[in-house]
Amino acid sequence: MRIKSVLFAAFLSVFFLTAANARDVTHAMGTADVPEAPKRVVILTNEGTEALLAIGIKPVGAVRSWLGNPWYDHIARQMDGVTVVGDESAVNLELIASLEPDLILGTKFRQEKIYSQLSAIAPTVLTERIRSDWKGNMKLYATAVGRLPEAESAFKAYDDRVAAISKALGEKKAEKISLVRFMPGRTRILLKDTFAGNVLSQVGFARPANQDRMEFADEVTKERISEFEGDRLFYLVYDTGDGKTAAAAADWTSDALWKNLAVVKANKVGVVSDAVWNTAGGILAANLMLDDIEKIYGLPASRR
């Protein structure tokens, strides 16, 4: 009964908010009447958290980072004092309502089933999906909070970096980059419709023929290690703290099939941050990934 009463009270505040001083924002679930300058924003995606921070908005509530306690290391300082409202796949509606937000941002990919409940708390804007769509999603988030110019400025700075790095790499971009991710109980080859795949494509890197597809990922067994082949191989380890994924990665990378890969024999294999190259999924991580590329390829730093 408590959550119903909290949601009803929130619904009344939404009703009075939308009666005046609001504007329409079209999103994945339709149209939402949002305040001109929302002051209390709750964000329900990791990439969205980064989008808000990048345009100067600190949310009152956010879903916890997939890695970290509760935030990724690279955003922890900026997120000090922000209330954790669950994770992307399981948000706490009562806690969200108690924060009295005037805008909720999320994604249909995760929150479609609870959209009506979220909308009863505050105007809610959802993106269609996540993965490689971080730029378009950030544009929608920025539109919803009334800070599109700030987002456009962040995009320009990022695009300028991409262009500079691409030019500095020159023929090195012809290296076919293979991406592998170790997760609890599963291993995936990451394709182009992933966060890392998207950033690599923007820079202009080539991918091995079997990975040169605008799809998400291929789940593989050890028998398919030969499909990891490339001119350079990066692998990610999604370790939630129990060490099991790290142990699995060590097992795979000690396998004879792994050791027989030409890219391994050429010593062109490196482990990269799962938080940066995959799970954070937003503009801050994208810039950190560009930092990594510069370091790996010995390029001068392009970020001031």
C-alpha cells in the first residue's frame, strides 16, 4: 500500500507540473511534457549518467554503475551524494518517488515494462535502446533537460579528437582490431553494434571479416578461439569482484588455441578496462577510450 500512496502523491505533482511551464519531448514511448529547466533529475542508465555529468547536471538519483562501489572510478567524485536507485534492470520505484524528481530519464530497452509507473512519478523520457547509440541517446537526454547546446559542444570536442587521432594513426588504422569480452559464465566476441565497436569505427579502424558486422556480439566456446584472430586483439574482463571471471579469463588465455593465435605470437594482445570500453557506455568513457588508443599507439595526448 505504501508504494501505491507514494506513487499517487507523485502523480498529483506530475499533473500540476504538466498544466503549466512544460514542453513536449518526443521519445521512444511517445511524448512527455517536461519542465523547461528540470532541477531534480533521476537517470536510469549508465550512459545517461555520463551524458548528464558531461553537460553539467548532477542527478539526484541514478542507477548504480555496473562496476564500482557504487560508481565507476572515473565518475565517483562527481557522483558524491547522489542516491542509488537500483540498477538498470531493477530500479526501486518507491525510492525514486521519494526523491521527488521533476524528470526521469531512461531507456525502453530496460524500463519499457515500468514506463507507466515511472510516468506516474514524474515526466519520463526513454531512449529506444543502448549499445552503440550513445550519441543519439545523449542528444535526447540533453534535449529533455534543456541543454542541447552543451551536448553539441561536447560532441564537437569529441569529434575533433576522433578526427585528430584518426589522422595521426594514418595507415595504422588498417590493423584489424579483434574484441573479446569475458563475463561470468560466458565469453563473447564484440561486434560493431557495441560501445567499443562504435568508437573504433568512428576512429576508422578495420575489423576482422568475421567481426565486421553491425550486430552486437557472438557468444563462443573455447573451440572457437580461432575466431579471435586479428592484427591486434583487445580483451575485456567483466569481473564483479568475486574473481571468477578473472580466473576464467586466465584459463582461456592459457589455452593452447589462444597461444596458437598469430596475434598472440606477435605480442599484439592487451587487456583493457571493461568499465571504459563497454559498461559505462557514455561520452566520458568514450573520451577515456580515446585516451587508451593514444597510449597504445604512442600518439600525443589530444585532450587538454
